Amino acid sequence: MTHPSKVKGNKFEREIVRTIKDAGFDGERAYASDGRSLGENEKVDVRATIKGKKYLIQAKIRKQIAKWIIPDTDSVDIQIIRQDRGEPLVVQPLSAWLEDKCS
């Protein structure tokens, strides 16, 4: 029997692909969450092609993430976070990211 967290992760990956396709782009989930099945790095869960550009996506789902990471989309467009001596990362809703890709 598949572990519940694996089932949850697979469901999330399918949701991402469905959202990408609903936005009019190509999305494909890596078989067994292993990007090598798509000819990519093993960490790749989803591959999307948006306006001819390839995006390699690793999907992570957690029961809860820190509240401060979630952008207040009523006030800001994106949230930028960084760990000490790390690279800044952009956080925004997937729908907003895809909308930006449409324009």
C-alpha cells in the first residue's frame, strides 16, 4: 500500500499539471515523481512548456507552512524570502505566475 504522504504528493503534482493545462500551456508529470522518466534530473516532478520556454518544477506539499512565507496578495504581488547567506526566492500563487506568463 502506498504511503499517505506519497499519495498526497502525487495528487499535488497532478493538480499542478491540471492548473498549467487549464491556463493553456503544456504540462507533464514525471512518472513516479522521478524526472529521469522525462529525460530530466531526478528531482523534477513536473515539466511545463510555456510560450516555448521549458520550466522544470519540483513540487513540495506540507500540512502547514510558516504564515510569514505566504504573501498577502491583497497588499503585494510577490513575497521574496531568503535564508542567511542564501539566494532570494520568489513566492507567489501559481495562478498569478501563470497569468504573468500569458502576457
